[in-house]
Amino acid sequence: MRFFSDNAAPVHPAVMDAIAAANTLDTAYDGDAWSKQLDARFSDLFETDVRVLWVPTGTAANCLALTALCPPHGGIICHREAHIQVDEAGAPEFYTHGAKLLLADGDGAKLTPDTIRAVTDAIRADVHQVQPHAISITNATEYGLVYSPEQVGAIGDIARERGLGLHMDGARFANAVAHLGCSPADVTWRAGVDALSFGFVKNGGMSAEALVFFRTELSPPILYRRKRAGLLFSKGRYLAAQLLAMLDDDVWLANGRASNAGARALAQAAGDRLVHPVEANEVFLRITADEAARLRAAGFDFYDWGVGEARLVISWNQTADDIAPLARAIAAL
Amino acid sequence: MRFFSDNAAPVHPAVMDAIAAANTLDTAYDGDAWSKQLDARFSDLFETDVRVLWVPTGTAANCLALTALCPPHGGIICHREAHIQVDEAGAPEFYTHGAKLLLADGDGAKLTPDTIRAVTDAIRADVHQVQPHAISITNATEYGLVYSPEQVGAIGDIARERGLGLHMDGARFANAVAHLGCSPADVTWRAGVDALSFGFVKNGGMSAEALVFFRTELSPPILYRRKRAGLLFSKGRYLAAQLLAMLDDDVWLANGRASNAGARALAQAAGDRLVHPVEANEVFLRITADEAARLRAAGFDFYDWGVGEARLVISWNQTADDIAPLARAIAAL
Amino acid sequence: MRFFSDNAAPVHPAVMDAIAAANTLDTAYDGDAWSKQLDARFSDLFETDVRVLWVPTGTAANCLALTALCPPHGGIICHREAHIQVDEAGAPEFYTHGAKLLLADGDGAKLTPDTIRAVTDAIRADVHQVQPHAISITNATEYGLVYSPEQVGAIGDIARERGLGLHMDGARFANAVAHLGCSPADVTWRAGVDALSFGFVKNGGMSAEALVFFRTELSPPILYRRKRAGLLFSKGRYLAAQLLAMLDDDVWLANGRASNAGARALAQAAGDRLVHPVEANEVFLRITADEAARLRAAGFDFYDWGVGEARLVISWNQTADDIAPLARAIAAL
Amino acid sequence: MRFFSDNAAPVHPAVMDAIAAANTLDTAYDGDAWSKQLDARFSDLFETDVRVLWVPTGTAANCLALTALCPPHGGIICHREAHIQVDEAGAPEFYTHGAKLLLADGDGAKLTPDTIRAVTDAIRADVHQVQPHAISITNATEYGLVYSPEQVGAIGDIARERGLGLHMDGARFANAVAHLGCSPADVTWRAGVDALSFGFVKNGGMSAEALVFFRTELSPPILYRRKRAGLLFSKGRYLAAQLLAMLDDDVWLANGRASNAGARALAQAAGDRLVHPVEANEVFLRITADEAARLRAAGFDFYDWGVGEARLVISWNQTADDIAPLARAIAAL
């Protein structure tokens, strides 16, 4: 069984069906019937007027969003273990033309008002130092922690107070919302978020993420930037259709709940081994090399996380029956 | 009937089937079973050892290729009506970090040794002027003309002689090869091409193009650049599967032949109206505004090309029966 | 005698004296007593509130100005023989992060409303094409022609009408003003110019140009960009002192008049040989290779301008006595 | 008395004289008689064949050097308090087109093989992470510590072993060499350094630094990059003349010795207050806000360094008599 990454999972049947249903002639790029529905459908979901661009990857969504919030000579405050810092191969620097990631601390890759202020307070307001223009947070974080609406709101307050944009990397936004049980609006624009990378690929999609602008005036130049980055698919309808299928019947939320539930089951089995509270679909365990080897020998696949830790990720399609053997194996270590 | 763009066409059934067949758990990014076959399969096709990267768009393929051939301070010779110059929103400048497109002339968007030399000869070899580092040609061209192996070879000779890289934008490479009836190798590496953007989306694919490096040493940094551009799909197998399906049974070539045949049928009907010889799947007509309106009223859709011209593009799935009514309508104008 | 370039001339004594007088301890960067006077002194000269940054080269001034007026995904309309296009090694693309120069025509490197509109009208307003964001004109032009206030104003009207910024490359601004006999304000902000590269180096300075922002809100980010480009000298007072010395007693204008006068003298001698009217300090002659060789044999140095033409540039320090022998030699050809 | 920065000091008389002596007509850019001597003169100094480019600022020198050693998608290992990281406004990211600074630790801003390996060992060799391509060290460091030839050599060994370029930011290289008493070669190319930013401005120059390439093949593209950055002065002779004047009679070394001596005198007075050993011309003191206020009241100017510390910098022209009153005041605190 694979607990390596939610990226490895197959695509949800509703998404496959939607792709098949989109297989007719239509206008190229984003002029098709599917793409044209996105603004309205996501505006409904978020209970406010939003602008939405499909893009194929989370990295693309994140970086286009950052481009909207930070000039080339500016800086973006993020956690030092944020995906944009450690796992996107310098894509933020590429897209923003060299903006600097200003690294902040926080348990479980979670920023706090204090860790953000520690960064801003250390920067002299002169031309010799890169000035912050935006903050980027990941919800759920890279360690599976979830920011509550209040926690996002506290960061949103700092952003407003200092004139900074606020971006949320929601590669696992569905897991966050599933955990919180709140409206998607509560943990985004109502809490001060300007732009959201709303992830679908890890959650049952094939190749479509939604870049959501709550400040709608940010969107027009990004349409040019998307094309300029080679991201404007000529047959965009196959991306839009994926997003719409995920919104229909709240598939996105159901999938987020499912993978969260699997992670909770593992967490229960793991007990003291947990490195972080399990709030989304990722479980980080303290584990010896020998124990890891035994799990692998038993057929479970996962990612070593430095020395003495392992990361296990539950996918949208893994059932309680899929999880149970691993839970037992962990409990038995 | 739509003759607007081959981008609007649906996806070939074999590609749809391949996508469905890829819908299982596998390694993320390009570590899956499909992606791993690409080098070998394209090496077979091209009769030489090549490296292949899937990318989602032709713009991405072109720009990554140019990045491999030209430093930020260099220049790329291309036709002044090349797609990279007029229809990619500045993507080449974005990817290459500001390299300059050096614009050359030629009928039907086709470069010749003479028009290339006219550009190079006008550049002083001093630090005040951007020096050429690469040439990019489009085959078939933006006006549906095809470079023969000899014509590419003559440009390849200039490239070698002056130390320039040679890129081919093959958004409609299938149409070119179908027209030429040669081996794909003859019109690419054997003629001096270093990197090819091998287009599949216009030819029946959904969202996968192949960036082919004939100089294999160019490929490793581009793997980083692809990721850095947000183009490394987490579920890359759905792209690789498309490419493999197009290679199987030479679907790519059959589709290229089909759309070429449709264009030839139109060309016959168009007679003196043709602006360019029809060698691929595009037909450019001289047509008055009134005539264009009559065609549209009859249900035919196409692109106005400046004043007094129209562009009609045949898609892989348009049959002789689809073409015939338009051919008749044109003949009857 | 050298008529190769005004870049080769020595530095005016007043500038040398000012540099020597600045040789005391003062605050670093632009916090010194000299730098702090620039805004006020140039505001006086231009009869409006301006912001001024010293920079060491015209290329730097031009490119920082363009950065203020055009985003990375935008385009800048300029003449196809503009210095920024042909002689700055791609610096505009570097500074603007890949903005595209959109090339327009016009006699003597001079744009007109018509040639500008020919560019803008050919651009589709969609995301596939780079949209113009700014216009850049050179006054005096690369061929020594001068835009009048009315001519600049007509371009300023287009800029305002289409929401484009307007930059003036004034590498030889002194020559233009000397020719026009107008207020510097008339040919800049009153005619719609947003930013001016006010050149001093060709006109008797050593290493300081003034980047003048008439739209003062453009200036703050450019202070960061100047530092980020490695252009913020730690001992900036030696640049500021040069600019102040050139403004004192209108040395800049006297020098411009002097070199214009020299060019006029040559022009009179040249008669029918003139390729362009002589309005500044540059003279372009029709001349055979044999004639050019004879002039050189007589000790006159100049630049071949393609085949059959020569460029002669008069420097601020060349007197009537310096010019006379060359004028005689030309007349005698 | 100012102990704020060596950037605030006046220019050495020999440099002023050289500038005055260069005030004649000569070839523009770097074709003049002074610029042409640089390679030979610095090759003599470094006892090997080098290529030298004048540039106006240390930031420009550093960034052009990094551009030669690291592609846009690469990373540069430097200290987290390196000037390139904290005081150059993102210039390295601008020049390198977004390369990432990979931050390492070390006392007094000094890297060690261990702190470098801590960075490299934490980077997975896959396309998701930015790979190191270069190391940059500052000698003397930002805290006035000096790397010995052995210490540089140990870092050079790592660089060679891992295929990384090695850059030395020598903004205070003269102070380092003066402290070491070694040949400039010993602490640079003999120890594995590929490119050196050899600083002169802090040490008595006006506006010229030397970018020295020990790997001469790195230099040609950087000539283009220098122009492309707007750094190619049209009257370059005034920069070259400064460098030559500093090399004549080893003015550079004498000045370095002088400011080092001043710092040592202060260090002796400071005793236990020293935060770092004093090896160059910078002195970091532990000092209360009250004590700092008393020093300032007594007429001494300096930089607060965070809370409870002060930075005092000695300039090349400050004599023992200039230093003595401050030394007494510190001793008396």
C-alpha cells in the first residue's frame, strides 16, 4: 500500500467522467463553456465575487498569486519549511523575477503573528534591504496542521496593518476546510486572504488547480502572466471540467473528509509517536530505521522525513479497510 | 462547422482511452511507468538517442527549448511572424530572462539562409548589441508552409558555422512530416536541429506536447527549469500516456495526414484565392468582407486574417464529408 | 581630431572642480549634502515638482525609467533604431524582466503619431499578444533630429489616450533644448513626458546622468530598483556634485549650444551630402569609402555608418577652430 | 568624528590626481589606455593571468561574479548575514535571474566547511529543490574577521569536490590581505577562488571596484552582462585610472594597513567589550544605550548594531590622532 503521497493517487471517477463529457469541439483556451462557469461557481462557493483561473499545478497557482502580490524587488514572508521555499525549485523567484522569500519560524510550518513580526521587525526600512510586500501561508500546512479562521484573521490583520498582500497555499485546502467544518469564506477572504491556491490534484483531480482571487482587481494582469508562463492550455475545457466536477456535489469536501478520516485512524494507532497533531491527511511519526524497514517489509510505502521520522499521506481513495492494516502494523511496532 | 483552429478539436479516442488506462496509482511527477518509456519510444521514432520531456503547451515546449539554447543576454533569430514572437505573450522573454528575438523575413513565415544572414550581418560583434545564440524555425510554418530536409539543413549549416543552436517549433510537426513523407529524423537532427517542440495537442492530444532534445546534454538543466516553471505535473502519467498513445500505431502521422488532406481539398476549391501554397492543414484565402460574411452565414466559422484574408484550419477529425460543403461554398463564392 | 563620439570627450572643468570640492567626508549613498539638493534644483529648472535620481549611465537611466512605466509582461513602443533597441545590449529586457520592445518606424529615428498607431493598431487586445504600456522617444534622436514641444505633445496625447507611459531618452537633451530655445518644461512634462533620462556625460559630465520623474509617485520603487541594480554608489556625492555643477550657470545648456554650433558649421560645409537635417550635434554624411579614407588620412576620426555614410559627432569642447579644418576638408572632397 | 562607515570617507589624493590626469580625450567605454592596462596590472599583482572588469559598486561586482558562477535555477551558498543576502536589496536575485541564496551559519559571518556541508547535505538532489552551484564568502567578513589561505582553501576543496564555483566578496579585501601579510594570490586563486570582487571604494577609491576572474574563461559573457546592466561607463577611463592609482605604490595595501591599525587601537581600548576579534577595520562593541548616547554626545558617530551593540568602522584616512580620542572615550565608559 502506498502512503507516499496524495500525488500518486488515481483520479476521481466524477473527474474522469467530466473529462470524457468535455470531449467535444469548443472554443480554444479559456473561451469554452466550462471555463466560463468558473467565476460564478467559485463565487457561489466562497459567497463573494471572485475571479478564478485554472492552472495545472500548485506551483503555478502559488507563483502566479505571488506575482500579483509582490513586485520583483519585494519580499514574501513565508515559513522556512513552506513548499514555496523548499519544494518548488525556485519557481517563486522565477515567476516574481527575483523577489526574496523572507523566512519565518513556527511549529509545524505554521506562522504566527509573532513569528511574522520577528521577520518584519528585523528589516530596516531602507533601500538596502528587501522590504516585505506579502505573506504566504499554507493551509493545511506542510505538516498537516490547520489554521483556524481566527489564526488566519490574526495574520490578515498584520497584513492589512503593514500593507502586505496575503496568499494562502491551499494545496490541501479541502483537508483544512473538512477539519474546520467552516465555510470556505471564513478561512479565506473573511480572514483577510487576497488570493488562494485551491488545490484539487492531490484530492482527486488530474491536472487542474484553481487560482482564486478575492481581490478581483488582481486578476487581469495575471491572465497575461498565465499565458506568458506557457500555462494557457489550448484545450482549457479539460481543466475547467475537472474543477466543476469537483465542486459538483461537494466532491472536493467529501474527498477531504475521507483522507482526513484515514489520517485520524492512523494517528490513533500511532499514539506517542506523533510528531505533530493530525488535523489533515498527513501523519508524521517518530520511527527508527529498523521500524521503518519492518513497515516497508510488510508492504507499506512512505517517505522518510529526515532521520527518525516518517511521513505518511492518506489519499482521497484510501478506505478504512486500506488504512486498518497499516494502523495495526504501526500499533504493533 | 468550425475551421477556426485545430486547438478547438476534440481529443482522439486512443488518447482518451490511454488516459483512462493510466488512472491507477503510480509514482508522482515523472517517475511513473508511462513517463519512463518516453526516451526510448521517441528515440525509436527518431532513430537516435533523444531525451524527451512532456510539457502541457507548445509555448512551454518552445520556451524551455530556447532556454537551453540561449543565455539571458543573447538573441534568437526567428521570423517576424513566428508564433514565439507574435502569439506567446512574451513567454520567450520570460523563460529566457530577457533574451531578444531578432526578427528575420521570409515568405510565408519561412526563414531562408539569406534572410537569416541579413540579420546576423547587421549585428556588430561588440558588447553593445545582442549577439545571436540560436535560430528558431517553425515547421510547418505559421502559414502552413513546410521546410524540407534540405531547407532545414541549409539553416542547420549556418547554425553550425556560427555556433548557434537550432530549435524547431513543431506545433504542426505531424503535418510537416506527413507532407514530406520523410523520416522524422531527416527533417530534424539529421538537418542540424538541436531541440524540437513536437506538438500533439493540435493533432488529437489533450494536454501533452513533447520537448525533444537531440543534443542530449541539453536536457538535464531543463528538468530543473520545467519544475521551476510550475510545469512538472504531480500526476505526469496522464501526459505521458497521451504521448505514447499518439505514437502507438502512428496515430500522430495518420492525424497529420488526415488534416493535410482536408486542407488540400479546400485548396483545390480555392484556386486563385490561395495566399500561400497549402502544404499542411492551414489554408489562407483572399476573401472580401462580403464573401466572408456569406460563408459565415452558411455556418462556417474561421479566423479573419487582417483585411481581405481568412485563415481556415482543418482538424484531425474533420472528414472529407465535413470539408466538402465548405469546399463547395468557397468554389461558389 | 576625433569626431567619433561625444563619449570620448574630456570632462568640463566645472565638473572636475565640483568633484574636487566634494572630496570631504559626508554621508554615504545618497544621504549627502549634494544629493539632497537634486530634487530642488531640477524642480527649479523644470518649473514643477520633480524627483531626481543620479545614475552613472544613460542605459541605466533609460532602463530604470522603463521599469517604472512597464510591467514585465508589457511592451514599450520605440523606434526600431532607438538606442534602447540597438545599442544597450538587451538592458531594457534585463531591467524590465522581459518586457518587449515594439518597434515603430519614422525618418531619422523619429516617431510620429502615425507610426505609433501603426504599432498599436496591429496588436490584438488579447492575452496572446504583448500589450503596449509605454512609449519611449529619444530627443534629440539617434540621428540628431529634435522633437519640438508640439511633436512631443502629439505623442503625449496618444499616450494619455491609451493609458501608456511616456519616457524620453535625453542622452542629448541639452542639444535638443539648445536647438529649440524653449523651456525644458515645454518639451517634457508639459508635453506629456512622465520620465526623462537627462544626459550629462556626453555633454561634459564624467559619470552622472539624471533620471527625472515628472510623475513623482513613480520614484519610490525606483529607489529600490536602483540599489537592486548595483547602481547606488556608496560615495554618491561625487555624482550629485557633477549634476549640480552642470546646472550651475547653465553649463549644460552652454555646452549643448557649443556642440550644436559645431555641427551646424559642418553641415554648412557638407551641403548635399547631409543624410538628415542637422539639429543637434550629430552630422550624417553620404560619403564614399575612398572619401572617408581621405578624411582619415587627413587626421579626422569618425564612425562609418553602414555603407556609404559616416557619422560625425561634435563634442562640447570642440571649438570653431577645431571644426574649421574638418569643414574645409569635407567641402573639398 | 565619523566612525559610521568607510563609505563616507573622502577619496585618496592619488586617486584624485589620477582622475585629473585622465581628463583628456580617449576612446569611449573600455577601449581607453587606462582600461587596457588592467588585465596586465592585476595579473602582476595576483601572479597569474587574470581578467579584470571595472564596475562602480561592490554590489555590481558581486552580482556579476555570481552570474558567472550560477544559472538562474541554481543556488549560492552564503552566510545568512552576508552582504549579498542582507544589504544588497535583492541584487543577486536580480542579476542571476532568481537564483536562490542558500543560507549557512558561522561565527562572525564566517563560513566553515562544516556549516557549508550542513547546507548541502540538507538538499535532496532532485528537481524539486534548488541545487547549489556556487559558494560566496566575504573576506574580510561583515564582522571584520579574516579568512586565512588555509580556511579559504578548505572551502575551495569543497567547491571543487562538489563542482561549485567559489566567489570572494572582497569589499575589504585590502584589510584582509593587510592582516594576513600574505600574497593576494595565496588567499584567492591558490585557495580555489574563481572570482573576486576586489573593493577599492571603501579603501580610498571614488567609484571603481575590480571584478577579477581567475578562471579567465568566465569573463567574456560578463562583458555583455556588464553592458546589459547599464554598468559600462562611456568614459570608463575615469574608473580604470582609479584602480591603477590604487595599485601604484601599493596604495591599496597601505590604506588597508592604516585602517586596520586604527581598528586595533580601538580594540585595545575596548577590551572585554569586543563582540568579535578585530582583524580588519571594523570594531563591534557591546555597549548600553546610555553608553552609546554618551559617546555620541562626545562627538563620535557610529552605527547601532541591533540592541546592545555598536559597529565602528575605521577609514583609510583616519590617523592615530583621530582614533585616540575615541579610544580614550571607550576606555572611560
